[in-house]
Amino acid sequence: MLTINIHEAKTHLSRLVEQAAKGESFIIAKAGRPLVKVMALDAPETGQMRRLGFLAGHIAVPDDFDRMGSAEIESMFGGEA
């Protein structure tokens, strides 16, 4: 995430606000210490972001997934004499 000092933020405020409105949030810092995060009003809050199941219906996991390639793996680690 982009971190900008206060002076630079004042100089480029219009451009930075446009970027934040498009979803590119940024942090304003003073003397290198982060103070505030600027983000779009409609951006999801951290607790609202849901990642589990986002590929449901797009991929398929085979039933034997946990056993796939077991013979090859055993032979690589000396399973065969």
C-alpha cells in the first residue's frame, strides 16, 4: 500500500482522492509515522471481506486428492527397495 507524507498529499490531493475512489487506498504519514488510511467510502471493511468459498463451483477437487501421486512419492523417498 502506498504511503505518502503530508506535504506530498497536500500537493497531489486531487489525484490521490481520485485513486482512492477507484479502490487504491493509501496511507498519509507525518515524519515517516503512518497516521491515517484513505480509502473509498464503498470499500469493504476488513471484517467484511469474505474469502472462504470464493471459487465454489469453479474448480473441482478429486475424491482421491489426498492419495494422488502416493506411489511416485514413496519411490522418491526410498519406499521401494
